[in-house]
Amino acid sequence: MLFNTIDFVVFFIIVLAIISIVKYGKFQHVFLLLASYFFFYYSSNYLITLLIISTLVDFYIGKAIWNTQDITKKKILLIISLAGNLGLLGFFKYADFAILQFNYLGEQFNLANDIPFLNLALPIGISFYTFQTISYTVDIYRGKLKPSESLKEFALFVAFFPQLVAGPIVRASEFLPQLREKLEVGGGNLKQIIIHNSNLKLGITIMAFGFLKKMFFADNIAPLVDNIFSNPIGMDSFTIILGAIGFGIQIYGDFSGYSDIAIGAALILGFKLPINFNKPYFATSPADFWRRWHISLSSWLRDYLYIPLGGNKKSHLRTYANLATVMVLGGLWHGASWNFVVWGILHGSYLAIHRLIINKFPFLSEIKFFKSKFGKIISILITQYLVFLAWIAFRVRDTDDMLYSMSKYIFIDFQTTTIKEVINSNEIAVSLIVLFIILNLILYRQKNMPIKISQMPLWKWFFFILTITLLIFLTFAGHTDDFIYFQF
């Protein structure tokens, strides 16, 4: 079920109405779980069985890991959990990609028959809920988390509908305490869900920002990006640069918009989800970018992959290799295609080179220029130049098109033949790119903007929500676009 449809609006209103009317905590818990399953089934049909299987396996394995004192048995159980989760993820997401590679090798060695493709449907959200259940069993194994007290409690953690499909990736240590919390008298073992006015107003505000990012900016910039990168060969450098900037804004508006809607919807229901974006296009280094972009994924990769590989506690060479490995795997997590591997290699290289410079030239951080306002601006521009270069690899799957686009981005030809035509035929999209950049510059130093807006007098707040609604309706193209991260 897409957030940007009337179906979701109706669904969410019904959920809120029933929870507001029936104030019995245990009923609310079961109802919210069933509503989450319906939300998932609405889009995935029978593939909901994978979600249920993952839930059952990790719930019982988590208990078994906690209850055994034998370290060998703990490791075996953890391996079973990891193999089951990664096996399902790998089979459904990468089986056809692997077959394609085997068939390509077969052609090189003149083998007669190709392996037929399985043409499997990719379960929506599998990359996200798989990572959530993996973190659950790993944290229990490490002794950092006590297993869930009941199956329905754990099931709601895995299937909670606001963040089920595209995150943020939530950890049990963040979610389960909120579920268990006794905020209201008579909550029993589970918190009674109360729709507080403050949460309702703030949640709607955050959701409004999300819909604005997705439906006003991302969806209306998308045609320009598609026009450029559907057949980029022959485009001049300025056109490719415009396409890269456009896609960078599109994917930010699309994905951070989804996260905002998820966070806002969860907040209305009384749950706080982790922030997933923090002004990433003002990052001053590759490392800073990953502290600001898809924070729930980057922190997951750090805690469950980078640190277990040794992090930066080993040799410098090992640190660089760990950074590169994590980012390549992070690229593959996004999809079964070589362009995502290239994207991961680029970001892994950025991080490794940045760490190398820090290690080899520590005195650079003390130079006044890099601490000055101008120096910070230069750092931001260099970082974003590299980030938007990598977005080309993320967006363009055809190898020849990708290499052409990246070469034009790097080696500017100063031609203006195609850029004029593209701007003239995409005036609205170009105007939205400029507007997005201006708004972000204005709001750069503003903190907690949704909170400030939600605290406005009711008539001013209502005018703000009405303005966003009108902007979306006035630019609505007549169809709803999928969120980009649904495919991951």
C-alpha cells in the first residue's frame, strides 16, 4: 500500500478511529498487528508468508539463544538465524542476478545451454525487515537485549506498518520498550495507545513535509531525470550534471519523504522512530554524509558488519579494506545489479581515501582555512560533487550509458546544445530543482522546524497544512509514483 494514495489515507484514518474508540490496550496491540499484516498483504499478497516465517524463526531462535549457556549452541543458533534470513533475502533478491552471471560465463566458455531465469517476485520490504530481525538475534547473542516476552509483541516489532516497507530500520531495543511502557493506568502488560493532541499535530506536520518532498518535489522532478538518463549518450556535460542534481534531489525527496511519513504516522500512534536523514547535502566529508544519509542503514552496517570485521581497531590497511567491503555490500543490498556495486565501490573509495588523508595528514584538521566558513563551503561542494557523481552510477543501470554519463560529469565539454532543449521542455522540473536548493539553503540553520510549525496557533498551522495540500494537488500528474526504495 503506497503512502501517497487515497487507500492509505482511508486505511490510516480507520486505524486511528478504532484505536481511539477501543481503549483496551491488549485489543489495540492485536488490532495494530492485524492492521500491519493487512497493510503488507494489500501490496504483497501471498508473500506475507515470508514475513511471518522470518518472524517465527527469529522469535524462537532468540529465546533459544537466551536460554542456553553453551556458547557453541549459541553460535549454531545464531548461524541458523543468519542463514535463514540471508538465505531468503539472497534467494528472492539475487537468484536471477546469479543466474545471469553464470549464463554470461557459460557464453564465454561456449557452453550450450543457459540456465532459465526464475523470475521471482521481489517481496516488498524484505531488505528492511530482514535487517531488523537479524539485529534482534545478534543483540540477544551479544547479551545486549533480552528476548521479546511474547510472539505478538515481537510480531508487531517486525511488521509495524509505518516503517515496514522502506524503513527506517528499527531495532528491538528502540521499539520494544515503547511497546511495553505503561504510560496509562490499566495498560496491563502493554501500553495503551492514546492519540495525544500534541503527537497528532506534530505527526501530521512531519507527514506533510514527507508528502511535500515526495509528491511535490520528487515526483515532478522525476520526468526530467528519466528524460536525461533513459538515453544519455549524446547529451552534453551540463545536461548530465543537471540530471545528476535532479536525481539527487529526487531520491532524497522520495526516500526522506517516505521516512517522514513513516515517522509522523508512528508518532501519531505514540511510537518514536529513529531519524533517517539530517541535511545530507550539507555534509562536509564522505564520513559526514553517511552520518546524515539513511542513518538507520549506515548505523546498522557499522554495528553489525563494520565493527565485527574489525572496524578501525586493526591496521590502517585493514580499516580501508573494511570500509570498502562494507560499502560494496551496502551497494548490493540496494539491488541485484552491477551499477549498485559501482555505487558501493565509489562510496567505499571515498571513505577509505578520506580516512587515509586523516591518518597520513592529521595536521590538516588544525589549518584555519578548513575551520573557516569559506573552507566549510568548499568542503561541502567537494563532498557533494563526489556524492552526485555516485548518484549517476546508482541511477543508470546500463554500463555504457553509465560510463558515458560519468565521463561527461567529470570531463566537462562546455557544450550547450542539449541543455537548452532539456531546460525548455522541463521548465517546471528545473524550477522545482532551483526552489528546492533555495529552500534548503534558507532552512539549513533551522532546527526542529516541524516542531516549531506544530506549535503555531491552530489557524496558522492549518494554513500551513492547507498550503502544502494545494501545492500537491495543483502539481499532481494524475498518477501515483512508487517510492524508489520499494524496489530494495
